[in-house]
Amino acid sequence: MRTMHIAKKLKDWTQVVATVVLVSALAACGGGGDSGSSSSSGSTGSTGGSTGGSAGGSSSSGLPPSPTQQPIAATAANTVAITVAHGVTGVINIPTISVTVCVPGTGTCQKIDNIQVDTGSFGLRIVNSALNSTMQAGLPISTSTSGGQLAECATFADGYTWGSVRTATVTIGGETTTAAVPLQIIGDKAASTTPSAGCGSGSAENTANDLGANGIIGIGTALYDCGSTCANASTAGTYSNYFSCPGGTSCTRTAVPLASQVANPVAKFPLDNNGVIVQMPPIGDNGAASATGTLVFGIGTQSNNALGSAQTFTTDGAGDLTNSVFNGNTITAFLDSGSNGYFFNDSSLTLCGSNFSGFYCPSGAQTRSITLVGQNSVQAVANIGIQSASTLFGNGTNYAFNDLAGQIGGLAAFDLGLPFFYGRHVYHGFDLRPTGGTQAPFVAYAS
């Protein structure tokens, strides 16, 4: 059971940025983080790189024209600013927002910055160390049906997060959940409590340094991060992400009803709760020091979130376009702001050396086309640009890139990561059917 499909977004990137920071500032220390000597101060909101390439319209030879949509101002109640910049540890292409969590039924709250915006996962996850001591103690820990502490192992493509399930009231921009929602607190449980079986492969990603952010807000098409697979005892025993931990230890898989699963908080707003729009500005072909966009809540619920002329592609429950076509092969495509690049398999593209292992380093700029196909049979061809990762990272001061790509391993998939979002308005409509609604999940974009 894949609960999140975020290809290659974490560990490889901290290693890449460590190299970039060393080149540009000669002052990196562990995981690519530093004390700010290589930050992009003064460049917030940039819509074009300082090293050439137009921010929209015509572009470098070999690259397709850049999309030109600009984000709306993040001034309405149903909006919040998205920032791509140095962030917590200098990991590139991580879009972040600020989120406020409150102890249920109280005025005890904390605003947490640098929460990664991820349309490829579902639910809010906050690193324990980002919480102050009052919040660490105050957010109530959920319990399983058998009475043990409830914990979750959230599995990513290259690792996992382990921590307790707690509840909090969540505010983003001017919107607040109608009640407390379950969320994961990453890294609040001792590593020794991690289940030896059933808790993902790869390395633990339980710190802000591991993640490159203080947490992740999954705002993809699903309302819950596991759904019926974890709610039904017949499947939960083998596939559940959730564990019951009597006394906080000896954790074993358990079934968890939907109401107790880590939930997409936007779907819990009283208004503007049927989807989101990620709006990022166009940037230059060689990248930008930073970029500022807007996350808009709701689709067709306010004057500022109309679907307009954007083509709508219905998806499966996870937001995947399973009948898409690339290089003549049927593949699964997804629009995932949580991935730092485009990730797909193409043997005609030259791979980088060991410094940037897994990424593409073609000798010249390249264009590739993918045909996106919805379950409603709507089709559209998306053209993407690819430049050498080595060339892009050579600048050393840019954190936003729209033409970065790498391999996705053995998967027959095409991950349209954050580069696809620059210069576009990208819509993710929630699957409202599990709660009695009629809206099927969909994605759409306007450029």
C-alpha cells in the first residue's frame, strides 16, 4: 500500500544542496544546512533568475516556452503565501507555508513556518522539534480501539516518518478547521519504538534536517491518508500505516476508522473545502533565488478560485492519471508539488555523475512531451524542459528551478513535480465521495 508517492524528494536533495552551498559559501555543515550564509535574502518574490532565461514566453534553445500565469495576491481569507527559498536547511524547490496549530478547546496555539506544501500526499505532519514545549505536552495523543497509543509510519519513496497521532485545531491563512483534526507528530517517539515489521523501507526522516522542512501538509485529492485499507480489519492487519502502542511501546498494526486517520485539514474547513489551487510564478530557465506563490482554498466557491477554462482530468482516489502516455508507453502520471523535480525514466537522457546521482545531465537543453489522460478521457499534451542538473546547481544561490529532472527508478510513472507548477495554476479537487459527496477527484491546470 503506497500512502504517498513523493519520488526522490528528500535525502538526495540534502546531499545536492550540501554541494551547492559549499561551492557558493564554503560554509556548509551537515545535510546541506548552514547558518544562513548562502540564503537568498532580498530575493523573495522573484519571478526570474539572476542568471538568464526569460520568466515566461520565449526561452533558451531546446526548451519549450515557459508558462506565464501569475499567482493572485495572498490577501483573501482563503489564501496563504507559498515561499520557495533557502528554508530550514537550504533544500531546493521546497514550497512552504505557515500553519497554526492549537490545543483543542483552548487558546494555546503556535504558528509554525516552513511547512512543505505537498499535493502528492494527504494530511498534516509536523516535526516534534518545531513545536514548543507547551504544544509538545498539550496536543492530545490519540488512542487505538484497543486503548494503546496510536502512532503512524508514513511511507515515502525513499524513507519514512514515525511518530504519534495527535489532534489539533488547524488554521491556515484565514481558514480554521471546524474541529480538531488528527495529524502526525514526526519524531516524538523514540527510535527504539519503531516497528521492526511494517514500517517502510529506507531511512528514518524524523527531523527537520531530514525533511528539509518543519513538516509536510498533504493537500492532494484524498481526504484521509490511508482510507478504507486502514479502516477495514481484513486489510489493516497487513497494510495499515497505523500502530497501537500499549504503554507507548510494542507497537503492532491496527485498524483505524476514517475519523481517526490523519486527515487533509483543508477538507475540514467550514468553507472552501472542496479542493486547492497551487499558483506559482513563472521563473527563468536558469532558476531563481526564490519564488513566492499563493495557495488558494476551494474551487468554484469564491470569486478568486474559479476553475475557468482549465481542462479537468478526473483521477483515481490518489490523484493519479493512470492512462497517461510517455514515449509510446502507458504510464501513471501525477502532479506533485512535493517532488523537487520532474522524475521519469528516459534512457536517451544522460545521467549525472556521482555528485548528482539519479539526476539528468544532458549536454544541451531538452524538451519532452507527456500526454496526460484522465479517467474522463480528457487528454492534453504537456511539454517540459530539462537542463543539466550540474549546470543548474553551478550557480549556488538559486533555490527555485523549473527544468530539473531525474530518474524515478523502476516505476512506470511520470512525476510532474514542482517544476511543472511554475507559471501555472494547478488545481486538485478532493474526492468527496467517502463523506457522502458527489465530487470525484480531479486535477486541472491553466498556463
